[in-house]
Amino acid sequence: MIMKVTLLFGVAFSIYMCVCRGKDTDNLQDVCPTDTTRKNIFINGYPCKNPADITASDFKSSVLRNEGDTDNFQRSSTTIVTAAEFAGLNTLGLSTARTDLEVDGVVMPHAHPRASEMMFVGKGVVIAGFIDTKSQVFQKTLKEGDVFIVPRGLLHYSLNSGFEFATVYSVLSSHNPGVVSISDAMFAPIVSEPMKKLMTKLTSFSNNVTLFR
């Protein structure tokens, strides 16, 4: 009987550990910059460069230095930098992003299935929020220097509620967070009437929704 209980406990513990490790695997060496030359290798992640070829340049990126192109219907631009573009991020469980929003610009509802997101407002006034699995909305107005957290896999959005250009920087807890865009999945093209109505509702959302603190 004791052996059966022990066996069941061991199986349950193994399952629990597998579930808990449903994230980026831990790195087994100090660094593992992405080897972008090996296109024909398919693994859960990216292959590492030869240690002899690693340089300091692998750990610097200037991709987020410049503003994104906001000349579009949403009046916004988001650039995500993952281990595919920034070699030094490989195996570290991190990626980064920049979002630029014109006045009244909107980032439509989307989710990152493999990452939580920490948003930092670098410029302007931004409304950011997420929706949990009970359909509760958690939304706050953020000013320069404020930080907002979005839990992994939850729908979230943001919009410029100020009177000037806004910029938000983000750090995500995966070197390949993924993006699931609800707007792209439900409406095509993006300038369709349903999309326009959704965008209009989002821009007036802060005046009508009950906020959960």
C-alpha cells in the first residue's frame, strides 16, 4: 500500500513539474546567442553560435531606437524584438518591444501565449488594460514613468489618451512570446466596418467601463 501511494505521489509530482515548466527552458551555459546561419535545424528554440564566434555585438540591439510607422488605420506601431532578431536574448527567457501611438492611436486586443508583459511608459499618457478569464477588465491610465503588468496569455490593449505622441517600452518573459491578434482573426481587412466599430468602442472604453483596482 505504501509503495502504491509513493508511486502515485511520484507520478503526480512528475506531472506537476511538467506543467510548471511550461515556459522557456533554463539556459545551461552563460550565454547562447542565436546562430542565424543554421536555417535547416528545427528545435524548440534556436541553436547557439559557436562560442568562439560570440562577440559583444550579440548583446546589443538598436532596433527600438527609432519610432515605428504609425501611418495606418490604428495610428500605432509595435515592434517586437525576439531572439530571432536579437541574438543575445536566446535562452534567457526575455524579449523586448516598442509601441508608438499617435494621438487617439490604438493597439487592438491581442495576447502573448508564451509570455507575461511589463509595460513602461516612456512618453505621453496611455490607457492600458487586460481582460481575465472571468471577463473582468483591469485598466489604468499610465503617465510617463509608470509601469503596468499584463499576465501571460490574457487579452490586452492600449490607447493614447493624451494630447501628444506616446511611446511605450515592454519586456516580455519569453525569447519568443508569440502574438495572437483577435482583430486579425475576426476581421479582414483591418479597415472593415466591424473593425472600425471595435476601434471606436475602444477609444471611448475608459469613460464607460467599471475599473477593477
